[in-house]
Amino acid sequence: MTPEKIKSYIVENLDCKFISVEGDGVHFEALIVSDKFSGVNRVNRHQLIYQILGDKMKSEIHALSIKAFTSKEWAEKLSGKV
């Protein structure tokens, strides 16, 4: 598994304003900005990403750290308000 493959799976199934995936082939970190997260709590945001990745989470991806924001939350974080 590569960061690029994980990114492509997510982008194919979620309208992302921004996405970055990094990793070493086993452990990965994803930063995802999507307005589909609006009104969705953190746990459910993570579950949405896990659903998108499906069985890959059981076999090909050992660990995935997810930071998921709406566009508004991300803009606030970048401006230092969060």
C-alpha cells in the first residue's frame, strides 16, 4: 500500500477540498478537508474514511491517523483561531 493509493481511494469516494496522505507503507497519516464532514462528529468522520477504505484497513493498512476538517474548520485552524 502506498500513500498515493490511499489518497486515490478517498478522493474517488469523497469530495475533498484538500487531502494529504503520508506514510511508510504500513503506518499512514491523512489530513482530509471536506465539507461532507459538516455536522459530523470526529468519530463518525473517521468511520466514514474507514468505510471508504473497507477491507484495506484489515489487511493492507496497519495504522492510519486521520485528521478530518470541514473547509471552515481548516480555514480557522490555518488562521490560528482553533
